[in-house]
Amino acid sequence: DSGVTQTPKHLITATGQRVTLRCSPRSGDLSVYWYQQSLDQGLQFLIQYYNGEERAKGNILERFSAQQFPDLHSELNLSSLELGDSALYFCASSVGLGDRYTGELFFGEGSRLTVL
Amino acid sequence: GENVEQHPSTLSVQEGDSAVIKCTYSDSASNYFPWYKQELGKGPQLIIDIRSNVGEKKDQRIAVTLNKTAKHFSLHITETQPEDSAVYFCAALSLAGKSTFGDGTTLTVKP
């Protein structure tokens, strides 16, 4: 158990809809990362937050947005869903910065999104 | 930005044989190179890592080597077991703190 919690584990929805994926980082971790893993694909970095602020952005579509709340949990919002958005969405957390930061990411078990 | 290439994409070995997965990176300033194992239905989990000031690191049956000059690093698994079957990802961490992952290697260990 990595200590990172993601909900929901599975989600089935229709094209054009909007969904929200939620992530609770490990206790004490300030950084949250979102990754997308499509079928037989690698981990595509979407976005990173550190202590509530956006820190880095990857290949995140304009239809997607995220935020990190004061209690450090994060939400990834996916709107106007398309068939190609079907994927596993992983959240990871790390200490973020400072002496305790080793570079290691702790991943949740993912949210599997299916768009029909 | 950083670019990480990983080979092979699939690898099948007999139980007891060794497995080697190789990665190259582009940003010479990257300084941390972890390897993650992803079992079916689970998130990736760190199995071993190496920093840029070290050439080799071992942990029981797994080892990682780093060649900074050539900008490549490799994962070595000896005496493979069926439970080693999984997807393995390499990654490189840049000074800006961003982790870039390779595309993954699906390792199958046949009993």
C-alpha cells in the first residue's frame, strides 16, 4: 500500500460528459502528480501541483483541468469526454522539495475511465 | 525537455535466466534514475534507483547501472522468477524536478 488513495477505481461514462477523479496523497507529501496511461502505452505526465500551486504542466488537454486543495488532496476534471480519453489515470505524490525529497514517486492504484 | 527511450518493449525469458532492460536519456542535467514495477491492476512501485554520482547499485537479484557519459542506464534482474513478470518503467528526474518515464517493458518469465 503506497498510501496514495484514488477514487473512483472504475468509471464508465458517455462521450461529451464530465468526470472528476480524486486523489489523496500520502500523509506529509506536498506534491501531487497526474499521469495518463492509455492501453499499451507508457505514463504520460499531465500536471503537477506543489502545496496548492501548479508547478509543472505536461501534455494536458485544454478539456482537462486539475487543482490541489488546502488539505492537499487533488482533483482532475475531464470534460467533453471523447472515446480516446479512455485510460488509466494515476495520481502520484512525493514530499516535493527540501532535504526529504528523494525523487521517488508513490503511485495510487489508478482510476480506470471508460468512455462509451 | 527530457526524452527517455526504453528497450525492449517486450521481453520473454525462461525462469532462472537473466533479464536486461535499457534506457537512454537526453538531458545531461538529469540526476536521478528510478525503476518502477507495475503489476497487473496496480500502480507503479519503485524497485530500485540510482543517482548520477554512482555507477552501479544492487539489491539482491536486481541491479542498476548508469553510464553518464553515454547517457544510458540499465536494469538487470538475475535468476528471474514468475513473480518478476510485470511492466517495468525507467524514468529520469531533471533538475527542475520533473520525472520523465520510458514507454515501459513488459517482462514475461516463463516457468
